[in-house]
Amino acid sequence: MFVTNMESVPAMKIVKHHGMVTGSTVRARNIFVDIGQWIKGLFGGELKGYSRLLADVRAQAVERMAMQAGELGANAVINVRFATSTISLGAAEIYAYGTAVEVRSEEYGAGEEYGE
Amino acid sequence: MESSALEVTAFFLDYANLFLLLFFLLCGQIGERRHYRSILAREKALSRISTTTLKNVNFPAEKVVDVRMVCGHVVLCADGFRRVLAFFRGLFGGPVRSFEAMLDRARREALLRMKEEAGEASMIVSVRVETPSVTGIDNTYRWWGGIEVVAYGTAVTLKD
């Protein structure tokens, strides 16, 4: 599965569009982590707990999007974008969306019909 | 002897807030200097990976080995002293220098982590930098003086 935020996959030709695919994750924070990070924040520097949370949430959103694309029979997701929103006081959402397409290596030749 | 010790303790307690602020200032300064040193060293080490914000780059088809998305995340927080500084600056208006350095650090760190994740890739195309606000509610967050930066792009590995 190719996942990219370019408009095409390099060296590949788009042969079929499968439409838009999305993946979202809502993750709540832990109150104890919050307090710990607040105290750590007073001294300045990086808040590793939140960095990791951000990375995990994003990876999961992309994974879900790729899974949906796989179910549609696509082998690539192009033009991926992210959107974030804070839904309620403690929870945050990351939303990943892109276009599921089927790509083929350009070696098959430009004139060849897909499927045969 | 005992009375003098008590006086010293009382003196420290009277100005506890001030000492705490100075302590935060010290921690913040040391942390920032150390962070900048590591940023500069890693930027030099990773300078072989070129980045571009272009959406489409025409690579020769036979050279492309691998295409994948890479992300770099960082959450930084201003220390207590800077927050107080920023608060007073907010009363009078004007540039908040104490936060400018922090923003610069966060952006560069996020880009560096993205490059580190790219590993052996030769180029990162379509780089985007975002500052989402995931871990905090907007208002409290501003008061916190924290910033989250996410940099993402498509790493392309080319054959020699």
C-alpha cells in the first residue's frame, strides 16, 4: 500500500479511482499524565508524553484509512490530508483523508489497456 | 546559630516565588541551549536529505525504489519564567521574543524527526508543517505556552 501526500505516486500510473477514503481516531488524555506533563512543563522543554500521543493517534488514523482503501481494492492512497479538532474537554480527534486509487508501474506501457 | 538559620529560611520563604521563577529561568535556559546544540549537530548530519514543498516532481520511473509517508511530531512547552514574561508582554503588546525561540526550536525539531524517520530516503517531497492543537483546550493551552508541531511529507528513495 502506497500512502503519499503527493498528487500521484512517483513512477506509477493511476489506472482507476476508488473515491475518497477517511480514517479518524479519537483519543482521550489521562488525567495523571496531564498533571505530570503540567509539572514538567513548568521547567520548559519537550513534553514526551504528548509527543508520543500525537504520533500514535496519527499513525492509527492513517492505518484505518489505508485499511478502508484496501477493502475497496485500491493499492495506493494519494493526496493525504490531516485535520485535527478538539471535540470535548478531554478528547481530541485526528482525521486523515485521501483518494484511494489503483496504480500500476509505468513499465507496462502507456498504450496498454487496463485489465488485459 | 539557630536563629540565624531560621532567618535564612525565613528569607528564602519570603521570596519563594521569586526563587522558583529564577529556578525555572535557569532550567529553561539550560534546556534551550542543549536543545539548540543537538539541533545544529543533527541538521548537519541529515543535510544529505533534501526537502521540497512541491506537490509533483517527475522522477525517472526506473530509479524509484520506495515511496512512503513520514511524520515528525514534537510538543514543546515554555518554562514558568517565560510564561510570566509573555503575560506581561501581552498587557502592553509587541513581539514576544521568549516564544519566538521556542517556535523556532519546535519547527526545526519536527522537521528533523521527519528526516530521521525517512532514514535512507534521498528526498522528501510535498512537505507540510502543521500546528494542531490536540492535547489541549485552546484557552488553557495558550496559558500553558505550549506548542505542537507536526511535519509530514513523502519520502522517496532513489537508486543511484
